[in-house]
Amino acid sequence: MLISGWVLDPDRKKMSKSAGNVQTPLPLIDEFSADGVRYWASIARLGTDTAADPKIFKIGKRLSTKLFNAGKFVLSQTAGVHPIASELDRAFVAKLRELVESNTREFEDFQHAVALKDTESFFWTHFTDTYLELVKHRARAEAAGEAAGRGSAVAALRLGLDVLLRLFAPFLPYISEEVWSWVYAEEKREPSIHRAPWPGSRDFQGIEPPSSDASFDIAVACWAAINKRKADAEVSMGREALRLAMAANPKSLALLEPVLSDVLAASRCLDCELASRPELEDGVFEVLDAEFAPKP
């Protein structure tokens, strides 16, 4: 038996007709969308009370909008068919596989709120705010010698969106169905995402693991250090870096090498010098010097 908690009003009092504090869902759906309201309902853990908090409805609506926009971007990228072979792409896929495995366990344990929290966190911190930005340049590359890298990036982006849509489907059923209908319904021969198979090991068949489990985190850490230097210099994140001098310990520099080109492209860095500083901790990057392009 599964028992839900009470629904509370914004003052955290139990809603009831006798108290006169009941809210009907239609105005909320009109303001925050059906997915925004369902998101609010989905974050409630079993057996806990949940307040009708406008802030949570807004978060759900924002998440739904971001999923829509991410879908538009990813599915607008095209490339020839190539395997997912680049180190950063394989590192992202490895993290995606871990998310699928943890989500599956959480649903089997009836912990749907935990599954939503993990998927939402991954979507923001590992997909839209990091991986998508790090491979955007490669996914758009048009040089003849870059076809394999472009194909790898586009394939990984599409896999990421495909899997995340299915993980979000129980919580954001309408926007996930909409984005699914654009391409995946025909490709997967599943008209509705809600009849599509739950993500599993078959989605990752044939994709080799990354050379290092730390590749993704190293790329993000290096990129974040460059962005911090831009912020400290009060230049926009899109401003070109004519020259950068960076330092890290030997282990971090070795891990950075296979993903460095993606980091520099995302940072719009034209030239980068790397220095070894054994005293720095693993995964820590220090920008020693930087020269940015003049403001247009």
C-alpha cells in the first residue's frame, strides 16, 4: 500500500472545504501549464505533506520550457551517421547510463520523487548547462576533416535527448510527448512516448566507455575556470580569448588532453598554454594569464 500526504495551502494548513482554502487546478494549469502542475505533484515523496507553492509551479513551467528549447536545438543539428567515438561524448554517455540505472532502481523502490530530482539535476548540470554547450561548436563543424567528430557529437546529443525525454515522460507528459513527436516517434516507430520502452542497456549498445571516468568532470572544471576568469575580467562569456595560460597538476593535464579541443572551442579560446603545477589538487585549474579580444 502506498500512502500520499496531505495537500497544504501556502500557509501550510491542510486544504479542506470546511476551511475554505481549497484551490482548484484549472487556474493553476492556465498559469503554469499542465506539466508545471504535474511537476509540483511529482516532487512530493510518499507519506509527506506538500504545500501548493507557486514557486514550485514556476520551476515546473521553467523546466518544461527548457526541455522544449533543448529539443529544438538538438534536433536542428544534422550530421552523417557516425559512431559515438569522441572522448567527451563517450564520457557524457557513461554518465547518462548511470542516471538510467539509478532511475530504474528508484522506480522499482517506488521512489518517484527521487527519480525526478535526479533527472532534473542531470538535465540542468550535465546536459543543457555543460555538455550541450561544450559540444555545440563541434556539432556545427563543417570542415571536411571534422565529419566524424560532428557525427559523434550529434549522435550523443540526440541519444541524450531521447533518453531524458523518456525519463521525464512520467512527470512532464505533455512536453515530452510533443518533442518526441517531432522526430523520435517515426524513428523509433513508437507514435507515443508513453508506449515507448523505458531506457535501458540496449540504448547504449556498441558505445565504448570513455578512456577515463573523470573526462567529463575534467572538461567541465577547466571550462568553468575559464568562464570564471572571463567573469572576473567583466567580459562576456562569448568574448574570444586570444591567449590563455592555465595550470593544473600532471594528472589533471593528462586527463584534459583528450577533451581539450572541445573546452577551447566552447570557450572561444584561440591559443592556450598549459603549465604543470604539482601542488594543485586533482581537477583544479588555475588561469595564470589571459588576453581577451577587444570589445566590438
